[in-house]
Amino acid sequence: MKVDLFDFKLPEERIALRPAEPRDSARLLHVPPGDAPFADRSIRDLPNILQPGDILVVNDTRVIPARLDGVRRRGESVARIQCMLHKRESGHQWRAFVRPAKKLNLGERISFGEASESAACLLGQLHADVAEKGEGGEVLLDFSLHGPALDDAIMALGHMPLPPYIAGKRAEDSKDAADYQTLFANEPGAVAAPTAGLHYTQELVAALEARGIQIVRVTLHVGAGTFLPVKADDTADHRMHAEFGVITSEIAQALNAARAKGGRIVATGTTSLRILETATGDDGIVQPFAGDTSIFITPGYRFKAVDVLLTNFHLPRSTLFMLVSAFVGLERMRAAYAHAIAHEYRFYSYGDACLLERVAR
């Protein structure tokens, strides 16, 4: 499909720079199945919209401070390099997007955490060598530390990886350390938040459970590649970056049992949806899963697992807008976004949400 089909204009003032406070006070656009009219609701209405017996899936990944600022020295020449980690490959290797990529050659070293251009690294000489160079500024970095020592260094030296549409408008501050984590964040490894999960509070969880809605956790370590703009003219020419995810056998059993009883699988966010669809066979049975997924969902995809999707409002021409367009139809989604813009909903990571229901299977 032509990528231009997924373009739309969004006024700059609709981009949220801070989350709603409290989190569950955010607005919710309910998009019922078929041609039923849209409804302007609140996240707090979610327990009343969902049905007893539904099973709600959340992503328990935890965002790490994945933006590292370093320097590359070449004789007397010093270049400042920004690295955005996006996928761990081993105990000492990470794939990263670097800027400016043209300042780096294969085999060159980046030094991180320096107090000045000549000072030693704060954490015992944290360095990374460029082991591979790919397209779009992607590199494979070999770090000088391994395992937990590298994790500790990243935690100490890194910055929260706020999306560019936020970071370009304001500086990161101490509030982001909490604001950019979900209530369920437990498994470190994401370099971007599963943003639909940012809307949950303990009070909302209690209300959902009191309604008879089971909440289960899966893991998908969100990579920065998920949010990259699609530069190809046709969706067939776009390559998704792989992300690591896990669905345990216990969670798979719970999902299959709920569906067998007539309950719907409700995914919190496109991240939960993508790991669920990856792990589900053509028979609709969710299987345990642990591995990488690079699933790319566009209109025409036949959904196997997810019946309802809670998600934020996404960027134009993004793989995420393509996914939601596949879920309820491109024209339906374009109409929903037009409604949201006209009614001043807040967009993107810290913004409001929509609840999308597919036509019953």
C-alpha cells in the first residue's frame, strides 16, 4: 500500500508534552465496531465499557535510560555522538541509532560519561566500539562492560529516551523518570514506553477487577525502531526492527481459557497486540512465546488474537497508524482521528487514548 494513504495533518498544539494528572483522567475516544457513532469518554469509563469475562493484557516492560551521550576522538578531532540504544544482542552488545552517523567509522571507539573531553569515564572507562554499521544511522556497539556491570553503567549515565516530538520541545526533567514508566513496569529492557499503559492507576485496576475483568502481563521490550518514520513510498518496502518478547505458558493458558468462555482479548497498546498476534496460530490459540518479533501489520492483515485495542493517538505515516487502520479499517480510523483533532484530544506518548473494537469474529 502507498504510505501516503496513512498521512494526515496534526496541529502542533495537539501534541502532549506532559501526561494527564492523575493518569486515569485522560480522555478516551470510544470507537465501537461497524458504523456506530464515536463516543467521547474518559479512561475512568473503561471498566463500564469493557465486559465481565474480558481479559485485559498489559505490557510489563520497563524503560531504561537508553540515550547515551559520548565522544569520538580521532587524533585532535573530537566529535560528540548521541546513541539511542534500541535492542540488546548479548551481554555486551547493543544495537543503537547514532547521530551524527557520518562521524563514525567501523572499529572506532565512543567514550561515555566523561566530565570533560579529557577526563576519565565516571564508571571505570565505559567505552563502546563500532562493530557494525547499517542503514539509517544504525550501528552495533561492543561495550567495554558486560552484563550487570553494563546495566549499572547505562542506568547511571543514560537519559530517559523521550520521543523526539517531546524532547525537541522541552528538556528532560526529574518528573519524566516516573511519568515515562507504566504502573506495570517490571522487566527492564524497553527504550520507549508502551504508552497506552501510562493511563492506568491502582484505582482503575481495582475497578476493572471488581467488574470481573482479568488483567494479565506479557513482555515486549519496545525498541526505538517502532517509532521511526516510514521512509519508503510503499509499505512493502519497509523493514521493521526486531523486538524481544515473552508470553509465559501460564498467561497463554489464561488467554485461551478466557476466550473459550466467550471473553474478549483486550490489548493495552500496540506492543501487547503485536506480541499476542506473533504468538497466536491460525486456529486462534495463543502459544507460549520467547523470542524476537518483527511483525508488521497493515490493512488486509487477519487478526487472530486481539478483539479490542486500547491505544494512544499515533504519528502520521507511522507503522502504528497503519496497525490501527488495519484493526478497524483505514477510513474508520481517519474519521476517528479527524474527530479527535476537531475535539482537541491530546496526541502521542503523553496524550489521550482511543478504544477500538473490531467487528465480532
